[in-house]
Amino acid sequence: ESVRTLLVAGKRTEATELVRQLRGTAAAEPAEQLLESSNPAVPESEPDAEDR
């Protein structure tokens, strides 16, 4: 399965594993970029609304 297919199916763990397996291949960089772009960045240093 492709990284995109796994992400669409909600299988982020499997997509991450596939990206890891692709390291060192021509497909590695595009796969990593796809995985990163699908991850909504949540700043860890920003407190939750309840903490404010």
C-alpha cells in the first residue's frame, strides 16, 4: 500500500513504518514529505485552553 492510501485510511502508524522502510530509496523523500504534510502540527509549548 502507498503512504497516501494508508493515511487516507487512518493508518498513520503503518504509514510511518512504510516511510521508515523506504529510507535510502528514491521514494523516501516524497513519502516523508507526504507523511509530514499530513500531520497537523500542534505546538507542544502552547497550553490548552483549560490551562490558561
